[in-house]
Amino acid sequence: MNLTQNDITVKKPLVWLEINKKNLLYNVKQMKKLCGNKKIMAVLKANAYGLGGTGVAKIIKDQVEAFGVVGINEALSLRNAGIRKPIINLGIYSSDDAEQYIRKKISPNIFTYSALKNFENTTKKYNKMARVWIKVDTGLNRLGTSYQEASSFIRSVSDSEYLKIEGVYSTLGEDQEYDKKQFERFYLVKEKCEKLGIRVPVWSIASSQACFMYPEYGMDMLRLGISLLGYYPSKEAKNINRAKLKPTASFKTKVACVKELNKGETVFYRKKYIAQQKTRIAVLLPGYSYGLDPRLVEKAKVLIRGKAFPLVGGISATNCFADIGTNEEIKTNDEVIIFGVQGNAEIKLEKICALLNQNEYEFLSRIPEKVQRIYV
């Protein structure tokens, strides 16, 4: 076995996720157009589904009206990065974070009387007004005050001397018939509040899926996440063809070295791959600790110099392998596309996810923070 290897000159990271700024802004415009130029809350939970919450927020901050996250740490990351737009923690309220909400002007998600009392007492302590969002459970049975009791709870918040309602929202279950019932329940809550004279600036029930399937559910504000990043929330949403989205992310790495294999020589532990003829193997840098699923071996391909080559052998914590056959052009430091475009060739994230029976949300969110995000 002969080994050809040069030192890798690090101009870019060895493994990186590249995010296209132009496509990101394009997707925001497409989604606004789809739902009649409604206000948008960009939901950047799970580190913007792996694309980098602060990086994405800085690019689209002038095109959206608010940002939604899950967890105080995500909210603080945006605020500390200079984001001045409203930031809402759509996750669970914790009394430990009450002072941070007030100090950093972040809106918590309040839907229980205990949370209401705790946050109100904290605002009194500091003699500060604070904005809150209220979640209504219309049938998903996850978070939120029940729709039957929602108007009473909203009135209690509205009566507070120190709290101001910024918005009320709910989440649909993404079943067509049930979604209709949920929307009707939510709209009834809205009507009850109006009869009680309760002023709520924003009512929101539409996520990315609802925008495609029921644009009429737009109400005052859309809560959009994955669609802004260029990926459809479901096959149904894509097939309905109401908006053309452009993927924003490309997963890239470099060839670490190239090995020459004779017939019968092996790659990876337990001789997982046996060369059936003389061939060349490109050793690549990412492994499963970089978010690359071992099930992709023998199923997925990567792009090198605009040509597709199969992943073989196995995927370790820090490496994977591509059989490049008799190709003599490929060498150390060549750029490798795990998904994305190279020349006239493309490997779609959608197809990789289909091989794994996953969706884009899952794959992107599992790419760890040690993979650098680069915005181009």
C-alpha cells in the first residue's frame, strides 16, 4: 500500500457548514410574498436548526420583525450579538431566568399562573415593565394554557400593572382536519378577548407548514423557521408548490490524504471494505462526531472536483472514506461536498435525509457546534 500525503494548509476550516446569505434573504422574501407580507418571527431554535442562530439573525434582522428561540441561552446569544429586535423565548419559563428577561428585554413564554405570579413579582421588585407572550394549547397537548381557560388567563396577564402582552400564539398539529379545529378554537379565544376589551397586538398560529397549506391562517404574524433556511417543512408543503425555496447550507470538507489500494486490500475496522481491483481511496475529515451518520456508507456519495464518489468502508468518529477509482486528479486539500453544489453537480440534503428516513430539521440540528459556520 502506497500513501501519498502532503501537509494540509489551513485557509478554511477542515470541516465547515457554508451558508448562502443571498439565498437566506431570498427565502424570507418568498415566504412574505406567500402569506401577503405578514409580519415574521424568525424562529431560530436549536441554533437555527444547526445553521448558527446569531449568524442567521444578523443576516435577516432587517427583514423580520422578531426572533423566536427556545431557552434563555439562545435568547442571550442573540441579544449579546447586537440583535435589537424583539426576542421571544418560546420554551418553558424558569424563575431562575426572570432577572435576565427584564435586564435584557427578552420576552418569556407565560402560560401558567405560577409563572405569571413569579415573573410579575420580579418585575415589581425591579420596578420595571416587561413584555410577555402567552401560549394557548389548542389541542397539541404540549405547552400552553388550555383554550377553554385561555381568555381568563390572558385577562389576568392583561390586568397586571407590570406586564404587557406582546403576543398570543398556538401551534398546529399538522393534520388537515384537526388543524382546522385548532384554528377555530384559537380564533374563538381571540374573539372572547376582544369582547372583554383585552388588547393583544399580535395573534399567531401559522408556522412554515401552515403558511404552505393554509395561507389564510396568517393572522398577524408568521412564525417561520426551516422555510427561511430553504427547506420545506414536509413533502406536502413542497408538492403544493406555492413558493420556490433555495437551500442555504452546504456541508464541506477536504481530502485529508489519498491512498493507493491493490486488489484485496482493505479499508476500515474488521475489513469492512475490500478492494475488488486496484483503486484509490480518498480519506475525508468528518466522521460521526461531526454529524455524519454511519448509515450513509454504501448509500451516499460525495462530490470531489465535480464528480460523485461513493462512501465506503465505514464512518469513524473523525473520518470517512470515498472510493475514487482510478481518478488521478484528486489530491490532498481538494474540496469535498457532503451536500451542496460543486460545478454543475449537486448532492441534495433532501436525498441524504431520505436515505436515513430523517428530515432536514433532524440532520442539520445534529451537526455540532465544533463544525464552523461560514456565511458567504
